[in-house]
Amino acid sequence: MDNNLILNSIGIGGAIFVALILFWFISMYLKKRWASHHSAQGYTPSTKFSWEEKRAHPRVAISWQASITAASQTDDVQLKDISLGGAFVVCTDPLALNDRFKISVRIPDQEPLDLNAEVVWSNKNMPAERVVNRGMGIRFIQNTEKDRQRLEKALATVIEGNQRQRS
């Protein structure tokens, strides 16, 4: 009688195990099918937050000229927006991800501000029809407190000017 109990227990356990595996495979299949159906209709559910929501510092819309020096080559670029933490650089040939370089920002009515930066993202490989401005996102790294204060003061001046224009 003990052998029948053991065999029945093993059989029931095996059946439950197989049922759970089948349930998992069916749920994954349905989940993928649901996602592809909705993405074809332009709806893509996401639990991730937008990269803008992860920024530590708010961006300020500007249009400042700058120069990038990387690998003994200097290129003129334009900054579209900037914060204490980084900026979006409009350029025809963005640098590679994680490249480090010097950027000389020409702040209106001030001496150029030389900062160290690195590339954190780029739209270099995006098709041209999907890109409004070709460029890269950069993060400012290893800069002096004096340079950071100059940047903070320049941003405060822009923000004050924007607020006065709205009033």
C-alpha cells in the first residue's frame, strides 16, 4: 500500500509540474502576441520611465555655439539645451559612446567656458528621417567648482531672461 501512495504522489506531482510549465509557455505566448498586436497599432506599453525623468538637473533651452576637441581634432558644434549635468550637442558626426573630450562653450557676453565631458548617448545610427537634430547627449565630468559655478550663473541668467520675457 505504501508503494501505491508513493507512486500516486509522484504522478500527481509530475502532473502539477507539467501543468505549470504548460501554463507558463501559454502565458508567454499570449503576452508576446498581445504586445505585438498592440505595437502594430502604435501602442507600446512600457514600465520604464522616460530618460528625461531621470535627469538630476533641469535642462534649459538655449542655442549656444561651442567647440569640441577630441583626438587632436576640433569641431564647431551647437548646444540646443544644457543643464549643470550635461547638454545636447548638435553635430553632423557625433562621437562614440563613452568618448571623453573637451568642450569650449561660448556663453553670450562671457569668456568661453572650457569643460570636460563624455558622450552618454547619440543618434548617429538613427535613419535621417527619424532625426530632427543629429547629435549626442553629453555629461559634464571632472570639472572644477569654479567652472561649475560659472555654468550655474550663466544658466540662472538665461532662466531669469526667460521669466522676464513671459511677464
